[in-house]
Amino acid sequence: MRARFPDFRLGNVLATSFTATLTERRGDAVERIPTPQRLVDWLAVNGLAVESCTTAQLELARELRESNSRRRHSDRDPGRPPCVCHPHHQ
């Protein structure tokens, strides 16, 4: 029997859809890509089919996701200096 995982939260922007694979960060977290196969599933749903994924690749993907999440939240904080990596943030 295949394990039941939470549905993916899909949107129009790939980066935010990927960030949404972990929700409720400040409460009871819901991990939507808990296994390498689940990351393969998420990639396929988003038109990025791959044959397989290792545990190490899953960990790297999660690091990327959290880096993106932190960056998005810091952009919303008016007390933080502006991001210099994108011209529209200056």
C-alpha cells in the first residue's frame, strides 16, 4: 500500500509552489515532500520529470526551498536592508 501524503499546493510561480511544499512553518509543520520519491512526484506535476532522486538530493532541495523562503520573508521585513541581488529591490 502506498503511503498517503498531503496534496501539493500548486500555483502559477514555480518558486512559490516549491516553497509551499512545507507549510505551517510557525505551527505544526506539514512536509509535502517527505521522501525522495515525493520530490520526484512534485517535479513531475510541475513539468520537470526526473527518473529518480536520492536522499542527498532531497536534502539539497529542502535547503534551496528554505533559502528561498527566508529570502521572501526578509523582503517583506521593512527593518531589513534592501536586497541588492535584484534591481527591482533597490
